[in-house]
Amino acid sequence: MAKIIDGQKLARALRVDLLERADAIAARRGTPPGLAVILVGDDAASAVYVRNKIRACETAGIHSTCLRFPATVSNDELLATITELNEDAAIDGILVQLPLPPHIRLDQVLEAISVEKDVDGFHLYNVGGLVTGNTIFSPCTPYGVVKLLESENIAIEGQNVVVVGASNIVGKPMALMLMARDATVAICHAKTRDLAQFTILADILVVAAGVPGLIIPQMVKTGAVVIDVGINRLPDGRITGDVDFEGVSAKASCITPVPGGVGPMTVTMLLENTIASAERALARSARPLENMDS
């Protein structure tokens, strides 16, 4: 049976260090790292995600604030709010919970967020930076996957990686981040013909398609590392991933469970990005003083 990659255990360990870093920031500047979350509308799943993020902030020494807007909020009002948050020195990270109502210009909203506060890693600069290696913040879910692989000392360099799912949030940035670590990467999507002919070649298989049970044992190479990013709620209320966990566990060398795998790491990387943003802001504010002393 495959070794279970425990995302909850790793997340708990990382958050101990994050709390120490947050406390150090608060001691130096008098205020803790700050995260602002913008929630539009009354989508139940989005509300749960936001509550989880705010709860996680509390455990990591981050001050969080949630700005709620009705689904009828105008594009201009959202942009004005983001501008205010960009200028607020107490806010180190800005997160807009997706999805947004259809009348909101998502591209304008994401690009309005200061690159220095884009802790979700969705700004055009940060997305493009994944190609050149100059990104300030990596998107949280792919970042969490890389941390999981590193925690298990799983080699990435030279490995054949298949990413199933080509979203801008997970699939594409995941592929770029693994390519930057010298993996050979193939991206599959809804139009891919004969998905199994790709997945069977993967040393590392990352699945983020949003289709319950999409990956079955016959599609996985013996000894492969399988990372299941999918989170799907079945009609009976159970949460499941995109991988047939029981079947694939018998062939894989390592596998992430759902829940308890990638999910906790996504939130942890949001905390990491927020604290890193605060550390950068602190360094920028100290620089003129250092120059004066010299």
C-alpha cells in the first residue's frame, strides 16, 4: 500500500514556525501581519472557505478582517475598496474569495491588488513571474503541493510529471512550478484524448480536474506519486477527491488523502505568503534608517 502523505501533520508543523515569525513581526513594528479577505455574495462554500482561512490566521498570529459585500456590489466599489487596502500599512495581504458574480470584471479586480499584497498569487505579474522565475508570491495550492513533495524527499528533477486539469489557479501554475524544478511536465485537460495514455507514464501524477473518481488504478504506473487536489462533495454528503483512493493506493508509492492532504497546505501557504509579505514590508521600512546610520 502507498504511504499516505499527511497534509494536516505538515501544516501543523509549518504553522509553529509561522507563529514565531508573526510574533517577531508584531514585536518589531507593533502590529501583527494583516490579511484582508473580500467576500462577495452568499455562496455557502465560499463562506466556509473564508471562515477556515480566518480561523487559521488566528492560530498563526495573523490579524484578519473579512469585508463582506452583497452580490449586487458594483465593480467600481470593489476596486475602490482594494485601492484603500493597498494603501493600508496594517494590511499585508489581500485576498478576493472566488468565484465572483458574473457582472464583476475578475481581471480588473485581481490586477487592482498590489503585487506586494497579492498573497493568492493571482496578479498578472505573479502569474507571469512563474515563467521567468521572478514571482513574488506563488499560488497557494501549487505551492502547497511542492511543499508536500519536498517534505517526503520526493525527487522532482528529471521526473515525468502529468498534471490533470489546466486551470489558471492550479493546473497551469503547478506545471510551471514543477518545470522550474527541472521536471518534464505534460498538462491534460477536458479535451485530452485517451487520458490514460498520459497518466500511465507519470512518475508524479497531480490531479486537479474536479471529477470524482476520475483516476482509477489502471491509469496509474506502479510506484507513482499521486497528488489528489480535487475536493468534491457527493450526493450523500461525503467529501472525495478526483482519485479512486482505495484502488490507486494499492499501486502508488505515495498518495495524498482527501480530505487531509492538499487542502490544509493550501491554507498554510496563504499564511506563509501573508507573513512573508509583512517581513518584506518591514525590511523596506527599515532600509532608509540603515542608510541614515551609514
